Amino acid sequence: MEPAVTPPDPQGRWALFLDVDGTLVEIAPAPDAVVVPPRLVGLLRTLEQALAGAVALVSGRSVASLDRLFAPLNLACAGNHGLERRRADGLLIQPPAPRDALERARRAFAVFAAGHQGALVEDKSLSVALHYRGAPALAEGAERLAETLEDELAGALRIQRGKMMVELRPAGGDKGSVVRDFMAEPPFAGRVPVFIGDDVTDEDGFRAVNALGGVSVRVGDPAAPTEAGFRMESTEAVYGWLSRLAAAPARETAG
């Protein structure tokens, strides 16, 4: 069944799970080039208050990167596509990292980027990504390198694909598993989960929310296949929809 075009108005006690790049902010040529406008920080603060803290960022970025982008907010969040998670009470949960394997992948990606204009490496501590948004023709070579490294590292790292990037990371959580973890804890427990994302990495989150009877929304390309139940066309549409939710906080306790 094709997703509906417009997500529903707020109903019941909602819990928000929000991807960042491509969902809350436009994707930039490089991860460090993203700027979060003050109005978005203010909106997230209002939503956190209106929903009694049941707002979490769920991103491919590291938790440290999310904190830098959204300062001075200190929201519940999951980073590295679910490898690390900060609970609403502030407890940070991180797995041990296979440092030798990550360093080998980091060096190989750096050599590739040095020899190919438009490629860049993002070191996320628990994972390492090779971006080729500046040179889409590099996709095949970047994929081939990541696959070779995955084989050579004998299971220490696995491939995570996303928009114009390929990443190597330890096996572990994904965006669906962290949604389930959050939903088992206060202040998320007992609420209706809502997940908004724009990429293939968000599909795990959509599936988890759907299984919990929640609302899943894919942003962007209307032709992209998705498990989401609804679509929105742009980050600006997401901002407008969240603004309407923030303007009607009384509705989150209804139903």
C-alpha cells in the first residue's frame, strides 16, 4: 500500500523520534557544513516541554556531534544509527569499539579520499563513513572498497549504506532497536511513537514504530520505496508540521 501524503494531526500521547540530516535540516555537502537555525532549537525545546521530555534525535551522527549541533539542548538521542544511545535521564550507553579494525578502515578510506576529489571521510568514533556526495560517480569505487574491507576484517565491521555514503561500523543496534529501547523507558513508555526520517537507514525505525502502532513518516523523494505510512515533501514541511504540534500541546494528552 502506498503511504498517505499527509501525516495525521496529533492524537493521544505522542513520543517523537526524529532523524536529523535530510529531515530536520537540509543535507549539506559535508557533515560539518550543516547549520542548525536557532528557530529549530527553539522548536525542539518547546516540543520537549510539551511532550514531557518524550523527544529523541535518532541519527547517523555521533551523540557528540548531535550535542554540538543542537547546543544548548541536551535531548535524549541515539547516534551512529543506533550504536550509541543517551537515555532521557542522561545515561550514555555505548558498546566497546573494535579500535584496530576501525583504524584500518579509517586509513583505507582516507587514502581513497586523498586520491579522489569530492570524497571525504567522517570519523564518528564508533564508526567511519566515506561520503561521495561531491562526486556521485565514485559510488561504485567507494562501495567496492567498503566491501573489500568488510571481508578482510572478518566480521569486525559491517557495511551501513546511506545517501551518497558508505560506512563501516560494528554490528549492533539500529534505529529500530533504539526506538524499542526508548519506548520501554520513561518518559516514552505508554505513548504513541512517531518516527520521521528520510533515508534507507530510517526504515528500521519505520518498521519498529509500525509494529508498535505508531506513525511513520518518510521525507523527500516521493518515489523512494518505504515502510513508512506517510510522506512529507521536505524539511520545511517537517518544520511546519512539528510547529503545529508544538502550538497545540494540550492535544498530546487527549485520547
